[in-house]
Amino acid sequence: MRDQVRVVVIGGGIAGCSALYHLTQEGWTDVMLIERDELTSGTTWHSAAQVTNFGMTQTMVGLKTHSINLYKELRDDLDYPVGYNYGDGGIRLANTEAQMDGYRHFASMAAGMGVDFEVIGAEECARRHPLISTDNLLGGLWDPTDGDVDPAQLCQALARRARLAGAEVNRHTPVTGLTQHADSTWTVHTEKGDVKCEIVVNAGGYRCNEIGAMMGVQHPVASMEHQYFLTEDIPSIAEAGHRMPLLRCPISDYYCRQEKGGLLLGFYEQDCRTWGMDGIDPKFTNALCPDDLDRITDVLEGAFERMPALMETGIRHVVNGPITYTIDGAPLVGPIPGKRNAYCIIGLRAGLGEGGGHGWMLAQQIVHGEAQYDTWVIDPRRFTGHATVELTALKAIEDYQNEFRFHFPHEHRPAARPMKTTPLTQVFVAEGAEMGIVNGWERIDYIKPSPDFEETLGFRFNEVHDVVAAEVQNVMTGVGMTEVSGFNRFELTGGDVHSFLDRMMCGTVTKRWGRVGLGYLLNEHGMLKGEATIANIPASDRGPNRVWYGSAAASEFHDMDWLQTHLRADEDVQIKSLTNAQTILVLAGPKSRDVLAAAARGDWSREAFSWLSVRETHIGIAPATVLGISFSGELAYEIHVPNENLHAAYAALRKAGQAHGLQLFGARAVDSMRVEKGFLHWKADILTEFDPFETSLNRFIKMEKDDFVGKEALQKRVEAGPQRLLVTMTVDTTDAPAHGGASVRSNGQIVGTVTSGDWGHRTGLNIAYAFVDPAYATATGLTIDVIGAPVAAEIIESGPYDPDYSRMRA
């Protein structure tokens, strides 16, 4: 075993083998894999190993497409062919129109990635899969590429190719410890000796937290017991004359695929069970959990109703083994929060099906600093301090119980809630607030018009549409208040703060004390990395001159890593997080200044406190910091208050607002207003796949600056010309918004993809943002797929509401 390499990958399942192989494909061959036992001896060996192209985001579809293409290549390798049943086809069933709407949308989204799905009716489902009944069935989504792969052969093939490229694979080599040095390099301690390396990758499967503990981190990954069984031969399968398509059934919570002359059936029972919460036996390798078929009786009954032939066959073999889950079901692939030169590829619930793509994305991030897709949906930093294993276990149970039931727009499932609250959370609930969740924080979604009000979840406008319209109307004509919990807030101090921020941002950084600005951060490839509000707070009895850096709630770990990574040793800058210490109350609307003036001493006139000002004050008796900024397009104020004083500030504002008709509003209203004002959403419209010029943020870029992160790469991109351009579009329907991922077409040809959309209640427009081919950035006659159907769409100027910003400056 070598004692020094560039990268050590710990774990020899699909995650580790894929990461190792793809590192060699990206040109790094001085790499090593260390496995405590045999390759594939964890979850991988007993995986059902289904390989579908289905995903709920374009990134996930892209990862699965890469996996499929890689597995086909390995299947056709004459020297070491891998068993891969490609193209059996697969059906995801549905028995509600809302589910069918979802499938129509996902088919359009996948089409933008070059993947062809088909939405089919119940009878066609039965024709393609002759074992199923059409009772209680509307139809399904057909994936023609669906199939299954041999897990052990796949991993051995990836390891073999990595070895041929120069990588080293060490089996039966338990890792006993990890030590990080002052220069951020690592020593990996094993029973066979130490290995020094630049970078460590945790690919430890269900033992990932054992590896995490060695580097002082806890990953939000929990394991669930999962059972499937193999049936005896079924005559009707042989009679069909073709391999049975794969089946995934959200109605009865099971899946099945052909296995020789019978079926493999897997179950997602409601009476499910976590595994390994109190530690894992070191000897648990190539092992299974005890069978427990009584637990799956309810699911099995549903499978019998859907597939009557099952009642006439026997069970040949039962498998019950652990599979890993994260909080949202998607894996953790990328940098480990708070660590240098440490990455993970863990929580791969569907590891064999998409593991090829995950290793591909991870290798690109390690070698190039970024992947070709925006990988936020799998980024380990999307979960922050609330993401304990205990919380993850509750979410894993919930996700397991809903394995084939996708999330609807605006759906916030109840498990592990409430986790992060403010002193006002229950106050808002008592006032009728329906709460959503952002990065674990409870946040007002909308105010229910009556205690028994319930929303019908789906992809179309529903009962909440008129509720949001009323909230927007109040903000436009009077004054509204909402709470923004969990907003990311860093306090920067030191003599080099402004020069540091000037280097980090591609535009002008506001340096005047008492003023606020907006800026954008790029990565080294000139692509958009982040968006931040910069507030320069003058010295006072609360502290010296200091700068507040504010960004999206979910960006807390992401942005802290980025800033600290780029902070030079000779720069006088200190960064302190206030994210969990303060909360924002927002006043918005033409009467908001009157409410603020009634609650806080001082002159709040336009002349004394103009747009983009910041001032420390008291709201009633509560200390607060007020920023004159708006995400709604109306006159608005962000009032930042320490959590211990939040209730006092709220009471003062409510009292001051009585004379002005102050009403509460929620995040749904904010989203409606921001799309018609032309404001973008981080990780919906602001993506690492595009540069700021492509994202139509030209006014925030100053190429004449001496230097900023990503400038040289951005200059090269400018010279090469844009690949896509972000445009604003109106959609000619009142039935539904254009959902993110929907395809934009010209004469049926896909020319772009929607990033976000909503109804603009002040303009009466159905608005969507979309990245389109530059040749179509001013085109006419375009359509957008709205729930799968082409709807006429028109490109308009961004921000159709109050385009001269007069209302915000009032």
C-alpha cells in the first residue's frame, strides 16, 4: 500500500467505486480506495439495483442519464462485461389527477435533458405490463430506459478501470482514524499503516457516520431496513414473450421487476424501521437483518390486488438489508461543511441507479472546483445545524413511507417539525398562519381565511390563489408584515472588510457607512456562486464599524465555507454568524413608513432615511437594525431583531399598525411579488451553470475592477458569447403557473427551460423566468409546457411592475 496519494476514497460500494473511477476520468490517477472488507460488502451487494432515468429535477435526470450511458458502456466491454438489463421499460402508476399532472410536468422537464418519457392511460399500462389490474388506476409515467444492473459486477468493473488508469484499491483495510494537519492535508490511519493525502472522501455507506466521527462531523444520514423477496417462476411471465417492465406503485407502496422467470418485489411499508441508530456491529458485513414479513402484510395485500398472479406463486428468497436516507431523500455529494479538503458521497438511497452520476459530479467538484451541473440538490451544505441524526431518522421514516409519492409544489410534510422556531412562531399559528419550512425554520406561508381552511395540493392554481391575492392587495395599498426566519446573516469586522468583499464580488461594493447594497459572487469559472446584501453599520454602543452580509436562509454553511476558503492569512477580517441569533420582521406597503415612525423614535422621512439606508434603533423597547430594502417592489423595511427581543418588537409594530390596517402576509405573497418585480431566487434562477451576464445581471458587474474572483474566466466567457440567456415571459393561461424545469419551445423544438414562475397579482400576469438559447431571447411564437401542454408565451421586459422603482423609493 502506498503511503502517500492525492486522494483517498474510504468505502468500496457503488459510491466509492464510482468516485474513484471518475477521478481517473477527470485526469487524477494518484488516487486510492480503502475498503474495510470486500468491495460491495455493505448495502451495495443486496441492492435491488434498478436503474431509472426518472428524477424530480433536471440535475437528477442528468445524473441518471450519465449512469445509464456508463452502464451500457460497461455492459458492452468485451474484456469485462457487466450484467445490465437495459430498456425493459418502467411504469410509475397513478390513481389521482394530481399525480398525473406531476407526471406530465416531469415528462416535459426530462425532455429538456434529452430524455423521453411518456404519460399513458390505465389500459396502456396494462397492455405493457400484462400482470397488472386497472382497478383504481388512472395511468402512469413510462420510462423506456428502465432496467436493472448487477451490483457486484458493476462495482468490480469500475474498480478495474480505475486500477488500469493508475488508481490503487486496498481491500480488508479498516480505517482507524483521520488526522488533519495545519496545511489542510490529511493522514488516513489504517490497520495496515498510514496514508498521507491532500483530500479525503467519505463514501462509507451506512458506516458514513463512523468515518465522520473520525473527522469530528456528524452527517444527516440514517438507515432504514428494507425488504424485498424473489418469487418462484410465474407462468404468465414466460407466456408474455418479453421481459416485464419495472413497476413502481405509490398506491400500494411497492415495486417489482423481473428476476429470471419470476419477480423481485420490494416494499415500503408504513410500519417501517430504522437501523443502526445505536451503533453497528463491526462484524456486520455482507450481512442482512432478520426477515420480518409480518411488517409488510398491508403492502403485500395492495400488491395482490394490483397483480393477482402473485397470489398463485411462492416466495423463493427474502432479503432485508439497510439502505441509507437523508432528510430529503437525495444524497450528500460534495464538500463536507466546515472542513477543508474533505468531501462525501453518502446517503445514496438509490445508489446503484444513480451512483454513476454521483461519482461523476463529485469528481468534477474535486478536480475542477465545480461540476457542469448546479449540484445544490445534492450539496451536503443544504442542511445546517438542525440536521441531527435523530431528525434525519424521522424524515427518513417519512420519506420511506412516501417513496413513490413525489412532493407537490408548496408541500411541507410534517415529520420532525417544528425544529427551528422563533418566539413568534406560535403567535403566528394562533393568528391563522399556515407554516412552511425553509432550512428547518418554520416560516409563514400564508394566512388562512378560516380555521378549517385546507389546501388541495397540486400543480394548478388552487384555493390559496385568492388568499395570496388578498395579501398582495393589502401590501400594495396599505401595509403588511411578515417574519423572515433563518435569513443568513454574517457580521464582518476588521480593517480589510471592504477590500475583501470587493475581491469576492463582481460588482461595486457599497463602502459608505449607513448604506446598503446588493452584490454577486462568482466561482473561479466565472459562474454565479452567490447573492448577498451588504449593510454597512456605523459604530455605536452596540459595536464598532461592521458589515452585515445577508443571503438566503439555506446558504448558511455554503456561504461561510466560501468566504472562509477565500480569506487570506494577511487580511484583517473576522466573520461571525448571527444567523440563529436574530430574525427579520418585514414591513411592506405605502403605509409602512407610518407604522415604523409610530413604533421607533427618530426621523423616518424619505429625506432622513432613504431607500438603501441602514440605521440602528429601537422598535418600542426592542433593539433593532432597520434596512431600507424591498423584495416585494413596494416601500419596505427589513427590521432585524435579536430573538430574545423579537416578541417585544412585534407587539410594538402591531400596536403601531392598528391605525393603518396592518395585516400579516406570507412567503407565497412574497414570491408572487418578486417575480413581477424582476427579482431572482438563489438556486432557482441564480445557478452555477450560468454567468451573471447570461443571468441578465449586467448592472451588477464591473469588469473594469482590478480583480475579483472569477474575473479572468468571466472575460473569456464574454468573448465566447452566451450559451443561454435568462428572460422573463408571460404565460397565456389562468389555470396553472409554469413550474421550474418546464420546457420552452419554438415550433415544438425545445429552446429553453423555466427556472421559476408564479401569478403576478398586481399586474394580472402569469409570469415565468427561463433560460433560453440566445437565438430565441427576442423570439415570438414561443410556448411553455404547462403541466405538459404547450401554452402560448411571450418574452417581455423584466420587472413589469413599477419598472422605474418609484414605489420602492417613495
